Amino acid sequence: MALVRRVNNSFGFVLNTIHCKCIVNIKGLKRESDIMRYSNLAAKKSVIIKISEVGHIEHLKKFCEYYAKIVNVFPYNTIDNNRFVLMECSSQKDVEALRNIAVCKADPEYAHSVTPFFLYKPRVKLSNQNTLNKDSYEYHSNFVTPNLNKINQSLKKIQSVSNQMIFLYDTLRITELNIRLRFYTATQISYYLSQLFVNLSVVPFGSSVNGFGQIGCDLDLLCKTNIPSNDTSGWKKFLFLTQIVPFTDRVEQKHFLDVIGTIIKTCMPGVTDVKKILEARVPIIKFRNLNTNMQCDLCSTNMTALHMSELLYLYGQLDWRVKPLVFTIRKWARSMNLTKENPGQWITNFSLTLLILFYLQTKHILPSLSSIKIFRDKSNTIDNFDWFLKWKNSVSNNDESLSKLLFEFFEYYCFFDFKTHALCLRDGITKLKKDASPLYIYNPFNPSLNVSKNVTLSELLRLVGHFQRASQIMLNSTEQDTLVKLINFDSNSTINGFNRKNKLELISEKFIPNVTNTNNLQKIEKNIIK
Ligand code: GTP
Ligand code: MG
């Protein structure tokens, strides 16, 4: 049975997908840069207002409508139980109109700065008539990951693994309000920093914008300088005086972030837990924004990371199976402790996603990066996705179910020759490794770099061991139990029909030459089940 889904949000983007058939409505696809532009603009047209009572929302809306045109209202609760409303106006002029009517009330004994947030305090106690009809708004009370027990209960009611994967995707993905708050948070920081650097803005990247964001994921932010490209007018004699922002030199980058971190800590309302992590491979400022409920990581400019977000976003758009597959594998990997909140010697969500995308390239479900480029250059139609249809018609049409793809993903990497081979998403093929890194994924935008250089041999062994266990679970479970077993699997339990010794021998042969003695096998086994 074909399951037709229509994802239509108030960003105005429509994506029709038909499950069980590999059809995507190409006209509905949007480029990530368009969505970034749209979302940035939506953030600039939005205000955040603190309220004390849920019942004030309707009254607040009526009050604001007297001065400005309001197009969207999103109430939410923060983790520390403060109530806010994100209100989207029809234009930036409407935001200005609200600013003009707001007044400042502050204790003259203390120094105050005016923040971009508002506070709504109705003068009179509101009558019942004016209080909120609770059904008229979708109220977001928290932003924490849905409870695993509840997910399990729901999964058990769904018959097929493929539909369980779709359920997981729908349950875990970040909501529209959450995306809006991410862009608003970036706009708020831009607002402060632009007082120092006129053309500096802060933009989100990573899973907040690449379509693979799960509820509770961090907000990755980077500083971007925008140089207006209006030099066609011929006014060469009258130029802006510019100054190089110290982004490229590592030492200066650290100084720059140090200053930015201090500004964020001392000037920004609602910001707490500011940590300057300047000695890391990528220096960052970590902080929490209490008013928008965001855990943020701010780095200086990193255009490759932006291109990476765009590429992942594009891949997520090209086939409806990509996101449910990625969400399921990411959730599984997190439950198995293969990925962790902090970076380290283990695989990151990002590298894991590249493993999945590469596997889908080998299945001819996704094109290689170079074929995207060829099709784009030839047709010169960057704004539509006709090239993708051409590419799809030029290769076999793969319409395997999500469940089959999940199983074959685990199988594919169980038998992958990690000892000598690397993944190359640019060409969609495996290539020889350039060094002895256990896991080697060519950086799609800089082939001289390995994206997964941080992954140690023991972590790779653990990963492959879990791929094997997962494929065994899939073989030995009923459809209805499969996903629950996968994401709740206790790594100490034994699985029917799983011959650990054979598998370990296979793994050790693959990774470590000349492993014959049992001591070594025991060591490997320890690594795999830890
Ligand atoms: P979440 O776990 O949902 O936050 O996924 P994410 O894609 O946002 O990952 P993360 O916050 O760890 O990293 C943000 C961005 O940094 C990614 O989108 C990549 O562009 C980059 N990045 C993360 N991990 C790696 C890595 O291991 N190697 C490289 N080269 N870049 C990485
Ligand atoms: Mg992230």
C-alpha cells in the first residue's frame, strides 16, 4: 500500500513524498540557501515576548495586532519553566512598530541595558473571556528528547519495520518552532555583534539546518562576514574602508573568539554557562541561551562546514528514505553508546551520516558529489532539480524498502574492508586509504583530509561489532519487535544464532594482520562489548 505523506509547514515549503515508491516531488524541493535566507528573514520579522500566564496569549495577540500585522504565534515553555511567545510579524517594519510602543521600566539604582526581548504585563486582571482557549494554540512545554519508554510503546504497535522507522523520524525531528528559535538565537547574537562589526552575522549550520536535526540537538553557529556585492555602479572612487577580520590565522582566531565570548557572557540576556574552549581542534564558545532553550557552540568562520550542511541538506531532500534511515541509525548508535554528546575517539553523528550517505550512493539511491556538479554545470539550472531526475533515469531505479536498506547497511559495513579502503563521497566509490587511520572518509570538499581521523581502532572495532549484532537482531526478531530490540539492546546479552567467535575472527583478520592467538581475540572482544 502506498502511504502518501504531505509535509507542509508554515515556512511555505511543501514536500510530497510517497512511501513505498521512490518518488519525490522535485518541484517541492528547495535549496538550503533559499531556506536559510527565508528562515533568517523570518527570524528578523519575529519578536520574543515573556509572559507570566498562559491565559495572556490571546490578549497579547490582540494588543500587538493593534500596532502590527501578526502572522504566526508560537507559545513555549523553557526548561526553567518561564513562558514565552515567539510572534512572527508580517514585516520588519511591524517589529519596529512594536519596539516603538515598548517602554523601559528599570530601577535607577542599577545600570540596565535594553534587550531585544519584550515583557508583556497586562494592567488589569483578565476576565475569563479574554483568557486563552487552550485548544487554539499548540503549546510547546519542553524541548527534551521524547521518553524512550513512550517511544517503545508506540513502536510496538506498528507492524512493519519501515513504518517504525518513519514513526521514529516523525517523533525525533526538530519542530518548526524549534527551527525558528534556532534562527532567532542566531539573529540575536548577530544583533549584538553587528554593533562592533557592521557586516558580521552569525548563522546556524550543522544539524539545525541540514535536515537531520533531532529534538535537543545542539545549535552550531558560525560567524560570517557579508560583503555587499554592489560594486557594479562604477563608484570606484568612493569605497567603504574595510579591515581584515582575523579569521584565518589560528592565534588571532582564538583572540577573536575570546573577545566574542566575553561580549556574549557580559552583554547578552538569558545567556549562561559560557565556556571558552579555545585549545580544541576547532576553537569554540559554548553557552546556553535560557530564553530560547538552546545549547550553542559558536565557532569563527568555517565555510567548509556551511557547504557540508548544504550537501547533507540536499541529500536529505533527494529521496524520502534518507531521513528515516539516518534518524534510525543515529538513534540506534546513540543507544549503543557508539556516538556520545562530546567529541572524542568515537565516531561523530556527522561521520556516521556520511557512512549512510555513501552506502546509499553504492545502492544508486543518491548521486556522488561529482555527478551533482556535472549535472548542475551542464544544465546550468542550479535552482531546480531536473539534473536529479536525469541522474535517476540514467541509473537503475532502486525502490527497496526502508527495512531492507537498514539491514543491508549493517551488512555492508560488517564486511567493508576498512583495513585498506576509504569512502569517497565525491566519486561515490571506495578508494585506497592515504594513511593508517582506522576509519578513513575523504572530506568531500577537501580530499586531502580525513573527516573521521579521530576514530581509534578500538572504537571502529566496537562499531563493526555492533553492526554485526544489529544485523543478527534484525534476522532473529519478528518485524514488530525489531526496532525496539535494536534501540534497547543490552550489549551484555547474547543473541540467538550469533557466533561471536567466528565474527571476531573475521573482524580481526580484517583489521589486524596476523591475529592468531586467543589473547588478542579476547582483547578485541573486550573492545567490542565495552
Ligand atoms: P548533531 O549531533 O545533531 O549536533 O549533528 P551535527 O551534524 O550538527 O554534528 P556536530 O554538532 O557534531 O557538528 C557540526 C558540524 O561540524 C557538522 O555538520 C560538520 O560540518 C562538522 N563536523 C562534525 N563532526 C565532524 C568530524 O568528525 N569531522 C569533520 N571534518 N567535521 C565535523
Ligand atoms: Mg550539531
